[in-house]
Amino acid sequence: MANARRARGKDGDNGINPWLGYTDVLSSMLLIVLLAMGLVTLAKALNEKPPLISLTETGSFRFDTGSYGLSQDFLDALEDKYANEIKPTLEVYDVDVIEVIGHTDGQPNPRRASNLDRQLHTVAPQGEFTGFQSGSNADLGLLRAMVVAAYLQDRLAKDELAVRIRPYSASSLLDPQGNFNPAPTVSDPSRRRIDLRFTRSH
């Protein structure tokens, strides 16, 4: 009865108030527009190439010469980078693979034999990264990528994010612009870095 009264006009007729129909139409249009904007944003994020994130020695991402150990300064800076760049990139671009690439400069390693071929397949799967001896820049780049990858894997597990980590070594072959440009045999901090590339497996 109350609904019937509200629908009556000024003269007590039973005509339908046209404004109710207009508001319904406008609400529906607004909902459609918002949905379309959301789909466009999602499609754009899925199609755009995720940014490359570099951990360079110009910041706090420094390794001791010939070393692959992570200092506390490195860990603190990596935690900050994870919270402010790495995790948001995973969420925005819907990626599920991080490629961790270790780069070095061209300084030759001291003459020593590498033990990676003998120990890497047994020690690394257990999450232990001690006792390795790099015999080249390729070895060193891989070890540095692996320790960063191990940190990221633990951090992602805590956040329950199903992301795979793939460590690689680029040795001293790629310059900071990503071009094939083997480094000379001198110290060059600009080339010593860890690159994080984000990809999708689907």
C-alpha cells in the first residue's frame, strides 16, 4: 500500500514516476563504464612488458670482490626493494616467473679450479650456499644470482605467492643496456649487478 501511494502523482493518479526509471538506467550505465575501465586496465597490464629491475652497485647492492655472500646492507636494501618494487610488479603484471641474472665485470678470477660442477647439484637444492669456489666470471655471476634467488624464494613463500625463480649467469658479456658487449679486464662497478626479469609461464 505504501508503495502504491509513493507511485501516485500529485492528483492522486496511479501513473509511474519516470525518474525512477532514469536513475536505474544511469546506475546501470555507470556500472558498465566502471567494469569496462577495469577490464581495460587489466588487459593493458597483461599485455605490457613488466619493467626490468636492476640491483646495482651504485646503491647498496655490493658484493665483496670475488664473493657471492650477502651483506646485511645488501639484505636490508633487498627487503626494501622487494616491498616497494618487486612484489607490486608481480601483482600489477600478473607474472609468475622471476629470472634472476648475475652480471660481473671483466676482471679475471684468481687461478683456481671451480667446484660448481661437483657440488652445485647436491648442495644448492638444500638451500646451502657455502663452500663454492668460482673458477670464472660465469661461475661468480651464477652464484650471486642463486643467493639472491634463494632470498626471493623464501620471501615469496612467506607471502604465499606462487612464483618460480630461475637463476642465470650473464657473466661479463652484457653491458648495462643489455647489449652483447664483453667487458675489458678492468674493474667496472656499473657492470656488476643483478637483473630481475619478470615473465609469465602462461
